[in-house]
Amino acid sequence: MSVSGIVFLSLGGLIFAAWAFQMFALLFAMRRRVAARTGRMFPGVGDSLAGWREFLTAPEHRVTRRRLGLTTLALFAWIALNALALRP
């Protein structure tokens, strides 16, 4: 593998690691908030959907939404560039 291939793959790994960290942190925080609000260890689907609605609409989550959105776009861009680079 060429040096540029290694750098490109490493960049993709870093982007994915950042995205995965942010997403898991978000999911665990949402579950914790919903569980605290409902008083149940494992909230139901309706409660989880309410938690998602809160995350998607509440102003206090704006920075997290933007950061996760930008990381997701960076991951999609990396995937697209990777697909273009691997064309025969």
C-alpha cells in the first residue's frame, strides 16, 4: 500500500473514531436522561422517541447536533472520496 493510501485510510479511521465516540456518548446520555425522567432503567420506545425529539429540537443540544452532523458529513465525504479513489 502506498503512503498516500495509508494516510487516507488513517484519516478515515480517525473520522470514524470521532463519529463513533460522539454517537455512543449521545446515545448513553440520552438513555440516562430518559431513564431519569421516567424512573425506569429501560425506557420504552415512546419514551426513547420523546428523548430523540428533545435532542433534535432543544436549543441546549444545538452544539452537539452540529458537531455530530459535521462529523457525519465528514465521514460521508471520506466514503465518497474513497469510492472515487478506488475507481478503476
